[in-house]
Amino acid sequence: MTRKSRFFLTCVIAALLVVGGWLVISARAGQTQPTSPKYVFLFLADGGGIAHLEIMRQYNRQVHNEGMVISDKIMTEGSVGLMTTHAANSLSTDSAAAATALASGCKAKIGALGVCADGSVPDTVMEYARRRGMRIGLVTNSTVYDASPAAFVCHVPNRRHFASIIDRYIELEPDVILGGGKEYFIPRSQAGSGRNDETDAIAAFQRKGYQIASNKLELERASGGRLLGLFSDKEMSFEIDREKNTEPSVYDMTRAAIRNLHENNPRGFFAFIENENIDTASHLSDIAAMIQDYRELDRAVGLAYDFYKKYPRETLILVTSDHETGGLGFTMALKDLTSTKSDNQVAATGAELKKLQAINISLQKASRILGPAPTAEAVDKLMRDYFSGFTLAPDFKEAIIAHQPPSRTLYIDPSAHALGLMIANNTQAYWQTSSHTNDPVAVAALGVGSEQFKGYYDNADFGKKLLALLDGRTTLLRR
């Protein structure tokens, strides 16, 4: 081959390489990650702080030899952030102000739903999703008009305005509403109603074409349309107490929500899924009930993760909390008050986690068994029936019988708190308070836009980030 021919061949090869590289780059550009998710899952571990999550993770690993979806999948494959939770007018928050920040991107005062501290009323992320044509769903094991779900579609100055919240649901028509709270859906003349009027909200939803489910079987059969599921008059049961054959779990409701939101839907959906009982158990110093409900939420997150694996370029999963409840944590303690020396100190091990597995009743249910005026005999019987292997200290027994709060910060249910401290003395898992704290909470994110949720930021910034993603804006928002 002549020098001229070799030069010509070299030029041709170089040109082909350039064209090939351009084609590869063009093809990759055509596969750019979408800037706005088509499917959004927002899971709320109400009241669940970082210690709650870690205790549940350790419980899964040491008691059941299982992993945890939130830590092993969402956090490991996605992004992790920390979020502050204070309200506009308090260093700690309630669920209304916290959920308003998450849903509307603004600080709110205690008790307000969808109303910012300055009086403004912005659209929520779910209202914005509805305008985009996305289906929307609310799932909780609290009442469906409780503060956390309500903040995503409602604007009322007081979280207790339950009838107004339900009226807003009827107006906006969320595609899926699942949880408890039937008492405010039935007219005053019906037994068990909590309303002050004759409005039949269930009938109103039926007229709009909703399927109605009142138990687990009816929920499983519901498919291909809008769905209202009310599974208890008030809040739904703790997972540890739940009647498994009739009352659905958060996992069951999540599965039904995904089915009904996704079926024949080209426009996508936004699903809010809450386990409120993590918070309720923490208010009552009930670590065993808290763990079981957190485990159930993790199972529900697993359903979203399976969905994400099918649609990884269109799905965003967020798992977070509105605040921490209880000031929970394993710690070292004295066996008794006779000495502070090391041989009288005890620290928790995996054995203490396994003790918790033996508890099969919530402290709320235990307190109801004892009643408002428990006798010493009733307390002894309760311990034999439900807390075999645990020791009840005399001062806690006296507090139960006297129906007196065991401390200034543990006061909601004296019997439950005394039993919670009894469990703490036997496991070294102690509670600081029966209320909310100002601890930051974790944010786990996986999928489209998940990198936006890295860092340390305020809960109002969480809402702003989510609104920006739904709007297709990718600039990382900072405080």
C-alpha cells in the first residue's frame, strides 16, 4: 500500500470513529434520566427517629436474621439526608405543622394544616401532582383525616376540623383513601357517629363512583377504580394486636393502593403511605409495639422497591418521618441503686432484643385490661399472662395501682408508661418523654431526583425540593 493510500485509510478510520462516538453520545443523550418522577412514593414513619430505625434494624438482624429494605436498599442504593423538624412557633413540632412543611414547603404553627405561619395557603405537592394529571392516594393506619395525610390535600387552621377535612376529600377526590376513622363518615343519627350533622360521606363517595371496602377481603377484591377503605371506627390496631384475618395491615393497604393507582394509568401517581402507630406506640413508651409497626412499614417499602425495579427511570421513593417521639435509645444502666460500680452496671445485648420478641400485646391493650382502677392482683395476673420473664419493680407497681404518672415527662397513660419503664428496666431500652422531641430525622431517597435529598436541611426545604422535582426543576435547593 502506498503512503498516500495509507494516509487516506487512516483518515477514513478516524472519521468513522468520530461519527461512531457521536452516535453513542447521541444515544446516551436520548436516555437522559427524566427530571420529574412519574411515580412518587412518600413513606412516613410517624414519630420514628433514627434510634427507632436502628433498633428495628438490629431487631430484624438479631432476632429474625433478616435485612431491612429501608437501610439495605433505599439508603444503600440511593441517598441519605438529615432533616430538622421544629415548627414555626415551637422548637418541637406536632404532626400538623411537620406535615405542612413536607407537603407545602413552608413553616407552619402547631395545629395548622396546609396554612403557612405567615397566613399564606400554597398548593401542596399532592395538589400539584393532581394538576399534572397524576392519580393521588392517601394510606394510613390512623384515621384518614388525621394530621399527616390531611396536610397533603387540605388547608384548615385547626387539625381537629375533621368534617372540613372530609369535605375537602370529597371535593378533591383522591383516587385512593385507606385507613381508619369511619365515625366521621357516617351521619349523626347512626350509631358510632362522631359528626354533628347528617352528612353521609360514604354515600357521597359512592355517588362519585368509589368502591367501598370495610375489611381485608373487600380490600383484596377492589381493583381498577377509585377506592375508599375504612377499616375501623377510629384509629386502626397496632400490628402487635391486629386481627390478621379481618383488618388489613399497612402492607396490605400499600399493595391495594399500588394496584388501584397504577392500573390503566399512563399519567403516573403520588402515594402517601404512613404508619402512624410508630408514633402512637412511642407516646406510650411501647417499644415492642413500635418495632412491629416499623417492621410492617419496612415491608410496605419493599413493595415500592419492587415497583421501582420495574420502573427505575420513572420512580422516586422517599422514606422519612415528621418528628421523633419518645427520646428512645438503648443505654447502660444500673442493675439497682445499691452501687454505681461497674459490677452493678448492665448494657443491652442481642439477648434484650430477643426478650422483646416474647411480648405479644400492646401496652395500650394492657392498660385497658387493667382498667382505670387496677388492683394488685390484676397487675400480678397481667404480668403472668403477658410479661412472663419480666420483673416489675415495686415502685412501678405502686404507680399503676395509684394511677399516677411515673415521671414529669411520662404522663399520657400511667399504666402504659409504668409498664414501658418495666420493660426498659429489663432490656435497657429507655424512653425520655411521652411527647415529641426536636431530634432531626433521616430521609432516605431512591430513584428520580433522589440526590436532591442529600445533606442537612429543614423540613420546609424537603417540601420545596419535592415541589421542584414535580415541576421538572433540577437545581439543587439549599437553605
